[in-house]
Amino acid sequence: MTGAILSRSGEMRSQFSSIGLAYFLLVANFNYQSNGFNDHYTLSYSFWKVTPIILLTAFAYLNGGGLGKEHRKTMAAGLFFGGVGDWIIGMRHDGIILGALAFGIGHLFYLSLFRHHETKVHSKFLLGMLAWALVIGQLCFVPMLADHRGPLVVFASYSLLLSTCTLTAVSQFLNGSKSQNKEGLLYRAIGFFLFYISDSVLMLSHTGYWKLAPSFCVLSTYYTAQYFILYGNTMAVPTVTKSVKIN
């Protein structure tokens, strides 16, 4: 049984190495086509922006590292709505709210893959997230609350959902989850934490507080996050093998 598990894990790593190479080449191509991720709000920009996510979506649905059909469909749906959010944000400067709605739907699909597993919340990480939420709220939300209440409610709801995904993923890794693979827990936690960082930088840059290569910082962490989340969700699924008793 151990040999079968190791064989499956090795095969999955090989597949993800190949798809990862193609994926990050597409990210590099998008960087080239968009002049360092900076030629925003054009059809060309949005097209090249979604090509890496299209590749991951197709891989998740058609292969998924050998997982069952329902897991593949769920992961592909999460990536698909991420791609929709990418397209919307890539086309319009004010597309961040509609984009957040699309990403939020994607995160609901992601969360459905691991929320049913027992989770003991990591209290120190939770306190850190609450402290950071206060900073972001004071810098990015409070100044716009009077004039943009509706959009802020939508984005705050999305941020709460992403925070829930991140807290759950990180807590399952740090405190353990016996029903899931440890390596998968690690990469899923890294993926969601990178997503959390990406969106924090996005909000700070959108409000003028982050000026250091904002597009590169947002997109490099985002693309890495999507890849790690897919890899982590795939690896975390426990392998069920049947033992054969020989008389």
C-alpha cells in the first residue's frame, strides 16, 4: 500500500512539474506582452493575463493529478471564476468590485474542498490576521466609506471570504489534519497566504499606499498562489487503497 501511495505521489509531482513549467512560461509571456504587467486595460492585456489560468483550469478538469471527477470539476470551477475575475480587472480600472465577486465565487469552490475537515483555529495566526485587517481597514476602507459604501461592502465581504480560506488552510497545516496529506496542507497554506498577500498589495496600490512595482508584486504572488493552491488541494486528498488479504 505504501508503495502505491508513493507511486501516485511521484506521478503527480512529475505531472505538476511539467504543467508548472508550461504555466510559468505563460506567465513570463504575459509579462513580456504587457511590458512588465504594466499595459493595463486593453483586450490584449486581458487575453494574455488569463492564458495561464486557462491552462490550469484545463489541467484541473481533464487530469487533476489523477483525482476523481467531482474534485476535478470543483478545482476547475474555482480556477475558472478566478480567470473571469482576471479578465474583468484587466479590462477596467473600476473592475475590481465585479472582479472580487468572481474571485469570491472561485474561493467558495476552493473552500468546499477542505472546509469539511476538522479544523482547530490557530489563535496566533488569527490574531495576526485581525491586526492586519485593522491596518488595511484604516488605510483603504475607512477613507472611502462615505462615498463608496456599496462597493466597499462587496469588497469587504470578499476579503472576509479570502481570510476564511487562508485561516482555515493555515490552521489545518499548523495544527494538523489527520484526514489530509501533510505536503498538500503545506502547499495549500502557502498558496492561500500568497493570495492574501497579493490582495493586500492590490488594495494598498489601488489606494496609493504601495508604489514599489505594484503590478509585478500583485501578479507574481497571485500566479504562484493559484499554482500552489491547485497543487496543495490535489496532494491533500487522501489516497484510498484497497488491501487484499491472501489466505
